[in-house]
Amino acid sequence: MEDIKPVVKPDASRLLTRISRYLARQGVNSYLVGGFVRDILLGRDTVDIDIAVDADALDIASGVAAALGGKFIALDDENGVGRVVLPDNEWQIDFTTLQGNIEQDLARRDFTIDALAIALDKVASIEDLLDPFHGLADLRQKTVRAVSDGVFEADAVRLLRAVRIAAELGFNIDKHTESLIRRHSALIAPVPGERVREELLRLLVLPGAAERLSYLDKTGLLTAIIPELAPSRGVEQPFMHVWDVFEHSIQSVGAVEFLLREGPWEHAIPSILDAVPWSDLLKEHFEEEIGHGSTRRSLLKLAALLHDIAKPQTKTIADDGRTRFLGHPQEGAAAAAAIMARLRFSHREIQLVELLVKYHLRPTQMTNEGTPTRRAIYRFFRDTGETGIDILFLSLADHLAARGLSLDEKYWREHTTITDYILKAHFEETGLAAPPRLIDGHDIMKAFGLAPGPQIGELLEALKEAQAAGEVNDRQEALQYMTRLLESAGNSEKNRLKD
């Protein structure tokens, strides 16, 4: 990295020239700062531009937005931070008011590699780079280093940001900065949930998230963010488990990444991935955006981290010595939802992870007696909704993270074969996933003289199951099936009254 120099793409250069000329006409001194400078020095693509001005940033941002035909957003009235979003949404420009002169402003920033600045009209010249804290040297050494010992006390979200930036860039955190993170890790707890959520999601979206979660634990940050994980440390599991509940949860994230083809998993037996279903359709599924900054892939990792979070309080040891965690999926689902609500996840994100945790044992329960029936597959996707596919992969990850290198390949291949069978049935058999409507509630009420009520819905659901199982195929068979159901229900009621 000896040949570091600013690399600004032509479209960005044209945009910066327009802004520079506008600000010059206003008599405003301006500097490119922070992550944008770091990224152009590294040759990384970026659409976020940070500009510091020696004027009221809100007024400047408003004027730039008008001049460029963009939209102005006041991000922080108190600290003077304004954003300009251009019509095509390609570029996002944040303006801040300089705190003192540029050198004093850089001294208030977080890490040396972000405490860099270039005058806006000299962006192509590295000789004009302002680098009072030797950030350029740290870029060359691939190091994240705090500007001062007080950076985390000034803004505790920087504790997470240090880990996230290191992960994104493939850098290391220097030893002194790491010691500061350990010392101040508890400061992350009161940080507003939405800020923690953003940093956590940016970590989870990256390959190697399991390793980063272990690092967060090493520094004390993980349980400061999610204290509900702490009781799982040291909680032993039945003999087939290699790790305690806490480490199993971390390893489950690594297993998810392995199964989703993000990279290797150090505890994987060679060739076991060959048996796991994969396709362009599945890849596209897991890349679906769920919330702002989240995908199915990243939320599956979060669910893997939280799926056994209720095991400590549900652990019992039976008279025969067997360890049980009865009800932990249901209690865990509620706990996961509460954690995510605290971190300001959206309703859909919370619901998705809640269902993943609640039903993570369901795939293995479906296969206790061999290949699942069409009816069982229909019920599985009915109950799990849009999370069914994700749950199948969480179940596989749970299996891997329970056994590690002690994996029994015979049972593993049985598990993957059943998973493949369920997925093919779901994707290839339209009638199984969504049986066509043969009759509706009005038909049932008219044919059998029934009044509106919950019973009609129950009958229609029973009919869907019968269609999915291949027992009913047309309208006549549907009405005959209804007749049998009602006769059976009537006989059951008569027998109850006799008793």
C-alpha cells in the first residue's frame, strides 16, 4: 500500500467541482473529511461524501441542495449536520460545521484513518492531505487506532464502530485501542438502540461475522449489547453437544455462514457442504432486503446467535439424568423479540427472527418418523410463513454447531436429504404451497346449512391440508370431504354427550 493516493472517479470529481465552485462563491472554506477521504485513498467505492465547512452547515446544505436540484435533510440541528440527497440517490453528501479550525475539528474525530482531510478544491493532491494524527501511516499498516484516549467516552457507539471498520477494511485494531475498548465497553449499554442496530447489522452482513462476535465478547461488548446472552455462558448441554450454550450460539453463526457459502468454517468435516442444497434461487432468497440495512442472510445470523437464548432458564435434569430445555424455543422467541425491539429493529425484522427462534426445532421434529408427509410439509410452511426456508437452514446450522468435528456424517446426510426433499416440494409443487380454492365459506354454509363463525375457517383450513396431501382434487371431492368432516364431528359430539 506504499503508493496510496486519492482516486476519485470522474462522476464524483465532477460533483465535487460543482460543490466547490458553489462554496467558493459563498466565500466558504470547505474540506473533504472522514470516511470519504479514507475510502478514496484506499480506492474503495463510496457514495457517502463528508464535507466540513467554516459556516452554518444547515444553511450550506440547504443551498447546495437547491443548487444541485437535490433534497435537503436536517440530520442534527443541535450539532449542525445537514444532508443533501441527489435525485438519482447515487450520492449522499453530509455537511458539518467545523468545530474550531480544521486541525481542531480532526482532533475530535474517532480514529486516525478517519482524521484525514483535503481542501475541497485540492482533492486530487495527496501533498495537500491534512494528516495531524498519522492516519496515512495507519492506512498503510492496516490499523484502526483511536485519535485519543477519550474518543469512546465522547461517543460510545465508536466502540462498535472500531470493530465494524476493522471488519469492513480487513484491518486490525491496535493494542492500546483494544485496551480502551475493554475499559469502556459498558458505555455501549445506554447508547440509543437504533445506533447500535446499525453497527451490529453492518457487522452481521460481512463474512466472518462469527469471528467478529467472538471479538466483541472478548472485549466485553457483546454481553453489554445483549446482556441476555450472559447466563448461557458455561451452561452445559447433553453429550452430543461439543460446546456450552454460549459458544454453541457463536458457532451457529459460523455454521450459517458456511452453509450460505460465505466462507469456510474451521470445525467442518471436509466435503459435508456437498450434501447441502444450494441454487441461484436460494442465493437470491437470502439476499432479499428485509429492513434498512438488513437481509435474510444477516437476520439468519442474528437468529442463530439468539436461538438458544432461553436455555439457561428452561434447563432441567430429569430423574434419569437427561438434560432438557423444555419450552426454550417459545421463551427464546419472546426474548429475541424483546432484544430486537430494544435495538429498534422494524416489526418485520422482529417477526422474522421471532419465528426463526420459535420454530428452529420444527424441521427435525418433522422427520422423526422418516420422510415428512405432504401434509406435514404444508403445515410447516403454513405455520412458519415467509421464514420456512430460513428455518431449514437454521436447523442445519444448529446441527453442525452442536457436533462440530464430532459430526456423524450418516445422520448429517439424512438431515440434508430431508431438507432437500422439503425444499423441492415447496418450490416445485405449487398445489402444496398454495392449494387452489375449490369451494369457499359461502359454499359450505349453503351446502350444509351452517351459520357464519370460526367453524367455517377451520373447515376451510382442513380442506387445504387435504388438498396439499393429495386427498382432494376437485369441487365434488371437496364437498364430499366436508360431508365426512361434519359427520365425524357430529358423531364425536354425540359420543361426548353419551359419556
